Amino acid sequence: MTLPICIPSEPVKSRKIPPRIPQASYRHASPSGPWPWADLIEDMAVGSSDLRSSSPKNAEDLEENTWTKYPTIPYKNWTYRQIQRSGIGKTLAINHDQPGCNVYQIDIRENGQFSEPAVHSVTEKTKYEFWDFVLKPRTITLRTLFVENMTGSVLQMLGARFSIEPFFFSSALNWIPCRYQEDIHPNFGDHITVILTFPRTIPNTFTASPTTPASGFQGSMISRSGTVTIDTQAPLSLSSSDRLIIIDLLAVHMVRRPDSSTIISYHPSPEWHGTNARYFHSRVRYAGQSVYWKKIFERSDDPTCMLICMLWYALYAWDESLENLYMHICSLEERVLRNNDIHLTRELHIIRASLLHYASMLDDFKKAVVFVRSTRNPAMLNHPNLENSIQLLERECDNLLSEIERLEMSRKMQDMRLDNVINLAFNSVNFEDSRDMQRLTEAALRDSAVMKQISYLTMVFLPATFVATAFGMNIREISPDTVGTLAHYMAAAVPLTAITIWLIMAFHNKIHHEEQEITFWSRLKWPIFTLQRILKLRHKRRDHFMV
């Protein structure tokens, strides 16, 4: 059936934002790992019964139901436990209520022309019809299948028909970036897998966190509002343009053969808000109508050129994301200059953490292009158009690498500008703090001047107060009718004054004690410590004069 060019529609308003992508377990991404989806701390002893249970009963069963046994046939090290842990088991679970899987198809003929597109709706009722379509012989150069809402039946049929390592499906289901080549046969073909994550912008029509009254900005991480951690796996909100930067997935498996090659593109479920199969299918078709790429498909017989064309989609998404992020950083810079708001530093730090995460993603993108460039097609070793195809492939890969280098320079520039904005925010706040400290210091000086005047006034009345106190004492020398004497007064006042001075000096441990933390009883020994210190100083002076 003929399909129009699909333009992505605006997402429907929803309170459920795109979820955070899972943390990648890179050790489970490559078939070179001998223990698929098995951690070292687990008991992975596989009994002979596990292997026998995955084998067909007879040759007739193997011929009729081969795809229903995938992936345990022929990958016997993928036992039930590994299949469940990898997420393949969840996909294989039959659910009659779930919507069918849509597989969009594009074929390229020998002359480089694109055939009419088609779509296959695979349900429980039509899955055997799709199996017949997959087995049907073909006379085309390349067939590209874009899989949306992948079901267990489609996974098994594609895996069994094209002998795909289960690592491709497990890595795609768990968003694990990887790239590898396997099943290499000279003059026959190979399998290559390229899975990478990349940022992509979408309109922010989801419910965001409320505006903070104190700062006036929306939280950057609407999916993690109220937390103290920065989650770079979650969507990043750009409040200035009302957009989200989400993490998208490009998962492609290519089977290269001399007669007819196949590309399988996996697309996550709609809850991730990633690129759907229909839109990506229309984008690739639109590239086939381009004069530039049309000439490439006509001149080159290497189907890897289609993979290069698909990688350009990730580069477009990268460029748009960094462009929107740059505009958002400029907006934050303007707000820092106007408001001097310290609360903006939280959003600035979140963006900087995202830029650091984007650096590793961009490096994975570069490695993927280098991998495609260096991985020759073994099916074309004796092809007469080999040199021309290699030159075209290297040229297009170099173009991609040049654009990736430009993206990396843009990312570094934004990171440095963001660092400048953060320093500007802190310097502005420090300047305000310095002005506040200046005002406090001036107020303290005014207070000290008043206290000095009060002290002068007190000193004027101090002699008179002393005389009045002395003449008011009830001692015999002043009042003959009393019993107390001046000696009694001195006997009580002098010891109490001495005890007060002793206690005050005891609590000044930094002056009279070398140790910072001492007990209360040790502090009371300060006269002894002071005497010892004086004696030590005398001995040092004596030794100095003797020398």
C-alpha cells in the first residue's frame, strides 16, 4: 500500500512525562561475552535438563516450528533465566489484548530506485502470513524493515529467519549502546549491529512542576522534581522555549548478503515518546527522493550506504537539541544579568551535568560511524564495483565525522559558556553579599560609637559610684554601731575575687593549655601550667645567652 510522507504530530497533553531510560549494562551488549545476562554474583550453573528442554523433539518439529523456538534454538546458552532478565521474555509473553505489530517496508532495486512502500500489520491471526512473507524469495538489493510495537512473534520470526543474535534484541530493549560485527563469511556476508542513544527535542506539553515564587523559574527536571539528585537519564526541560530534550534510540541490525541484504530497525513503544517506525520510515523514503542520495544508491552496490543515511537522522536530532539548548543557556544568562538570582544555579548545574552526559553519547556516535567506515562488506570482496563503493562509503562517513566534530565543538563551547554563566551568578551573589556586609559593618561602627559614648559616660560616674559604695558599707570604721570591720570585708572579697579570676582564666584553654580538648579538672591547673611555661622560657633564654 502507498504511504504518504509522515509529519510528526504534536504530542497530546498528558500528565505522564517520558520515563527515564534505563542505565546501560554494557557487559551484556556484545555476543563476545560468554555469559549473556548473567552477573558474577549469581549461580549460573546450567544443568543438562535446561539444554535438553530447549531442543526440538525431532527433525519434523525443527522444520515446522523453528521460529517458535527462538532464541533457545540455536543459542542454547540463552536459558530461561537469561531470556527473562534480558527483557526478551516479557516481549515473548503472548497477550491477545495488546495491539498488533506494524512493520513498515522499503525495498531498493538493483538500479538504486526505491519501490513502493508497504506496511504489514502482524497480529495473532496474521502472524503466519507475515512468516510466509519473510520466507518469500526476493530479487531486490536491499529490504529495510521498521518494526513498531514489536511482539514476541515478530521478534522470533525475524530472529529465526535472519539468524540474529539475541544480543541485538536485548540491547535494543534495554537501551544499551553497542556496535559489533559477527557471523563473517568472505564472499557471503556478515551481520552488523549499531545501537546508539541520542538527544532529541519535542514540545513540552506535559505537566511541569509549579513555578517557584522566589526565583520564578520552572524546575529543569520535571520528572525528578523535589529530589536532590541530578538524573541525566531523565528528560531535560527547557523552560525558555517550552521544549523537552529526551533521549531517543537508534537500533539497527543489518544482514549483508551478495544477492539481497536486510536492515531491521527497532523502535521503542510509544510511552518513550521516541521516533516511531512510521515517521522514520517516511524520512528514509524522503532521503531516497533526494538527488544527492539517489545518485549514491545508483552508483554504489553496497547496502551499507542505507545505514549511513539512517545515521544522519541522529545527527539532525543532535544539531536541533544543541541549538535549542544554546538558546536556553542564552536566556538563563540574560536572567542572571537582570535578576542576580542564586536559585538559577540549580538549573545551570543540571544543564551542565546533561552536557557532560552528552559528551559520552556523542563519543559513542563517533565510534559508531568509525565502526561502519572500517567494517568492510565481506559480500563484496569480488564485486567489480568494490573500489567505487568503498570510496563513496568513506566519503559519506568522513562527512558524518566532520559534522560530529562540529557538534563536539558546539557542545564544548556551550559547556564553557555555561561555566561562565555559573561564575557570573556566583559573582553577582557575592557582590550583593559584599554590599550587605558593608552595610552591616557601617551599622556596627555606628553602634560601637554609641557604645563608646556610653562607656565614657559610665567612666564619669564610676569614681562617684565607688565612693558611694564605700561609704555605704556597714563596717565599724564608718559606722561604729556595726560589728563588721574592714578586715572582715577584705577577708571575704579578696578570696572571692581570686577564685573568679582563677575560673575565668581556666576556661581560656587556648591561652594556658597547648591541647585543644582537655577536661575540666585539667583546666583548673592553669597556674601550674603557666608556671611551667615561664620556667621553660627562662631555661630557653639562659641557653640562648650561653650560646
